[in-house]
Amino acid sequence: MEKEKDYFWYYVGGIIVAVAITVFMVKSSEHGKYETAARAIAEDATNSSYR
């Protein structure tokens, strides 16, 4: 009787890589999201809701 190969660690590694890629893509897509607000705050500090 031949033992079936266990792919558990391959699945775990694949999931970790997929999550890392997803986090990287989401983080890079939102990079410029708040740039307009940051410029407005830099021009006039009273423009910010954080005082």
C-alpha cells in the first residue's frame, strides 16, 4: 500500500502568499487616496478636523 503525499504545507504556503499579494495590492491602490486632503491641510492647518 502506497502512502498518499500530504500537501498540507503547500496549501498553507499558497494561502500565505495569496494573502500577502492581496494586502500589497490593496495597500498600493489606496496610496494616493488621501493626497488631496493632505495638500489642503498643508496649505491651511485650520482645514483639518484634527486639531
